Amino acid sequence: MVVQAGRDATVTVQQPVRRVVPRQLPAAPALFAGRGAELARLDRVLTATTAPADLGAAVLVSAIGGAGGIGKTWLALAWAHRRLERFPDGQLFVDLRGFSPTGEPVQPAVAVRGFLDALGADPNRLPTDLDAQAALYRSLVAGRRMLIVLDNAATSEQVVPLLPGSPSCTVLVTGRHLLASLIDRHGARHLPLDVLTHEEARGLLAARLGADRVTAEPRAVEELIGLCGGHPLALTITARTADTRPEVALAEAAAQLRDLGLEALDHDTDPAASLPTVLSWSLRRLTDTQRTVFALLGIAPGPDTTPPATAALTALPERAARKALSALENASLLERRPGGRYAMHDLVRRYAADTAHTTLSGHVREAALTRVGNFHLHTAHAADRLLDPHGPLVRPKPPAPGVHPHPLPDTAAALAWLDAEHATLLATQRTATTLGHHHTVWHLAWNLHTFHLRRGHRHDAVTTWQAALDAADHLPDPATRSRTHRHLGNAYSRLGRHEQAITHLEQALDLALRHHDPTDQAHAHQALALAWGRRGDDRQALEHAHHALALYRALDQPVWEADALNVVGWYAARLGRFDTAREHCQAALALHRHHHNPGGEADTLDSLGYIAHHTGDHHQALDHYHHALTLHRDLGNAYLVADHLDGVGHPHAALGRHEQARTVWREALEMYRDQGRDVDAVRVQRQLDDLGNTPDASPDDTR
């Protein structure tokens, strides 16, 4: 931290006139690479803090966003040596050993005495009281242009007695903890130090291994950078290992790091050259609870976490979980990200996972993973009910004691939570599979189904339902397997894998028939209708749609009946039977509106838009399509928004509104590409190519 210390009271003492100019800085780090932005920021702060109007300002170089080995001392020394001319009256340096092999930080009295000795104070005339010694130290540096480097600080209490009282001095402090009171009370300016950028990491390897060796194996270098995650100490250890074994290819070094993980970054005899050991020093100042939270976060599913999820994982009250997360952030073991999320660097997470396996019992670990799995499952269930209130209600088992789902007040909150937690939910299902928690595996697939449809996550839908199919073999409800085949078949169908889709859907129908389950029979026929339609066989599709409609009517399920009416109408229209199609779709629209089902209403309006366009009523088609677009945008259904945009371009083109057709088709094309829907993207690109640069028709031509 660069601190331009504020004026402070001094004491008058009798001292020798001899003026000593200390030069205590250690050597500048060899082969220092990167950190251009941070060096420039320190320069700006130095310039600002030497201005008379800004005396007392400060900047802190801390490790928020990075743990031990992130390069705090390297940066401090590199900057200090580059700016020595600004400090002609000397430089003081002390390693406060806040995090070191000894585990015992330097006491302020020891550090102050060391500075007094370096400044030439008469050892026979030193006061014995720490406050008096600190006052003498301030007197000796008063008015002198000096740099004081306080490295590896553990607490503000270590630092405060070493702050000079003269605005002519500059202080640079490094530490893993955020020294909050130093910022609040002494105007320190905070400089967070994160991992190296990709280019900086490459530059570090090139500086240590030579540009020729780095250039010769570009793929191996890329893998090494990725495995180290830009962590400076990890990269340095990797480079040292490779440099001492020049006969070993970098690809082999990358393979070793990939296979061994943290073990490849360990060193048996030199603690400072071992990343796991350096990281372990950060845990010494944590409480037992904080160490347990750290360890459990290492095995928690997903790339990051939130306070409610951490509360479930650790069985702590949410307030206590928040405090533990803040403590880990303060110790530079966690990084707080936007949206109240917390993440670990990959290497720190590996160390946390190792800690969990060496310090926590298997029972404790599994109980924690069960709780957090329950939290995500039951919150996903609540979200799914908001997204699809008319869907079949399949309740998961009650959560573990003390686990409370995250509250979701409305559909927008449900979608936002699912978007934010999607990667974690997929990881939660994988963890549940590993643990043999078949109920959680299956119900996560079920409760992510609607979300995957709306967001167009087609590959994730296949993956989750494949896992659910394996889990279904272990579940007692016979309907489970039929439902799983149905949803897996539907997911394959959306990917265009038609043979697999039809196979699974026919299995679903066969199981539903064998178990005399008319509801699942109806759902299977409906899914088969859509699958045959995507395969291009509209007659088969219409036949299955009629079967589904008859079954839904017998079940007295009006919303499902409305869905089937729309599907019958759609495939009738595809076969050119527009009167039949319109009749069924209008009946479907009335039912959906009566039962307040905006998703079904939008689907039906899309069908009516298609019918209107193909019967020459292009203005009516546009009305239907735009209404469908509005409803599905409000619902966050990106998958069908892309389809509606594709549809709305055709009546625009038919009316000669070529620029409007281009606009919606370009938006549809972008969405199709984002969703990985290559066949649809190719079709829309062809439509744009066919449209070419044709100008819009005159207004009279559009009537």
C-alpha cells in the first residue's frame, strides 16, 4: 500500500546529528513481467499524493482477488526500484511475516526497533515504550523523502506504528488481508491485485524459458497458462521445473500438471517454492468455522456460490455464512463478484478440496453436498412452478432439515435465478450422480426442463435427461421411466437427432400403455407429433396430435387440450387444410386465454400467423406474430422468440417491406447462431440471400 502519511505529533529527543541514509530494499525481482496497469496506477497515486492539497492520501496493494503467491511483493519491489530517484533520503523495508513458514508475525516493537537502528539512532538512548519509540521513528524520518515498504502485513495493528508522520514519506504495504482500518482511518488507497492476463502470463513464461522455447510449443504453452489460471507463483514454479529440465518437452510438463494438479506445484524442502504450502499460510488466521467453510466450498458443485447456497452447504445460519464468506474474501481466498456471488481461483479451489478430503470425514462431506443439492433442487422446483404453473406437478422429497429454498417472488426472479445458477445446477446433478442420489438427479432434470426449452439449451437438455434415464432405473415410480424417455426423446428431436428421438418416444408410449397411464399416453402422443413434424412427416405428426387431443379431452385437462388443439391446427395448416387449422387454433386460443396461459397463447398466435400468411392475409399474420413475440419475450422464451422472428419476416417480404424483413431475419439469424441451431440459421441466411438488395415496394403495392 502506498500511504502518504498524515501529519502527526512528534516528540523532541536528544539524538546524534549523524544522518544515515538506509538502503534496505531487497533486490528487484528477476525477470519481472506484466503488471503494466498496476505499475501505472502506483505512479499516478505517487504523483497525486505528493501534491500539497492531497497530503494523507494512500494506496494499498492487497490480494483481494488473489491468494498467496499472487505477486504482491514482486510488484512492490519492481515499482520501488523503478522510482528510487523519488526517494533520495533512503528506503526502509521490513517483512512483517504475516503469512510465512514460521507462522509468527513480526511484532510492531521489533519492526520499529529495526527501523531505528537503520536510521542511526543511538541504541543506548532509546526509550523503552513502543509509543515513544514510534514517536522517535517519526521524528527521524520527518521531512525526509523516504520510501517505507511494509511487506506481508497480517493486520493493521502491525502497520500503524510504522506509519511516518511526515507527508514527505511514502509507504508501500502488501498483505493478503484487506486492512480495512488502514483504509478508513489513514486514507490508504486500495489496489487489488488479480491474476495475470493471458498475455502477461505468456510474457512471464517467455522471460523465464526463452522466447524460442515458448514459440516452439504454442499449444503446450496455452495449456500451461490455462492450467495455472494466470497465477504468478504457479507459472513461476512451472517455468522453474521446465527450465531445469530443458530436455523435457513443454507438452510433457503440461501433461504432468494436468494429471497431478497441485502436487506438481509442491516442493518438499522449500516452503516458499510450494504453492500448497504458501496457500496453507492463509488458513492459519482463520477460525475453525471459517476453515471448514473454506474446505466445503472446495467440493461444492458449480463455479461459484452465494450466501444462501453456502448456508445450506455448511448448515450455518445465512448471516453466519455471509460473515464466513466475507472473512475468506478478506483473507484473499475468495473473490466477490457482481450479483453477490463468490468464486475461488481454480488452484485455490483445488487446495480447498484437498483440505476437505484431509480434514473432514466422508460423512460430513456427503451431508454437506446433500444439503446444498437439496437447496438447489427445491429452489429449481419453485422456479419451474413459476415458469410452468400448468405443467404436471411432480414434487421432490422434502429437503434435509434446516435447508430452505431461496425465495422467488415471480417469474422474472425465477428466470434470473435459473440463468445465474444454471452452471451450478448442472454441476449439482453431476455431483448427485456421483453420490448415487438418484432422486435428486431425476428431479433436477424434470425441474430444468421448461427452462432449457425457453432458453434453447438443447445440448444441456439431452445431458440432464440422459443422467435422469440412468437414475430412473433406481426409482420406484413406474411412470418415471416413461416420462424420462419422453423428455429425452423430445430433447433429441430438438437437436435434429430424429432416429434417437422417435426410439425414445415410442418407448415412452409403450411404457405408458403397459402401465395404463392415459396422461403419459397423451403426453407421449403429443411429443411424437412434434418429433415427426420436425422430421418432416406432417401426416404422422397430425395422426399423433389427434390421439393426444382425444386423450386430453377425456382427462378433462383444458390447458393440455388447448395445447393439443394448437398442434392439430398447426399440422393441418402444414398440410394445407387451413379451415380446419384455423378452427382448431381459435378454439385453442380461447382456452389458453380463459386459463391465463400466456405461453400457450403465444404458441397458438404463431400458428394463426402462419395460417393468415399462407391464406394471403399478411397484415393479420403480422398482428398475430407480433403479439406472440411480445408474450414470449415477456416470458423469456428465447427459443420461440427466434422462431417468431423467422415467421414475421415472411409477411413483411410478401408485403414488399424488404428492409423490415431483413431486420427481423437478421435478429433471428443471430439468435439461431447463439442457440447453436445451425439448420435454422442456414435456412434464414438463405432467405436473406434470396431477398438480396431488393428495395421496398411502394405503399400502394402493399395493400
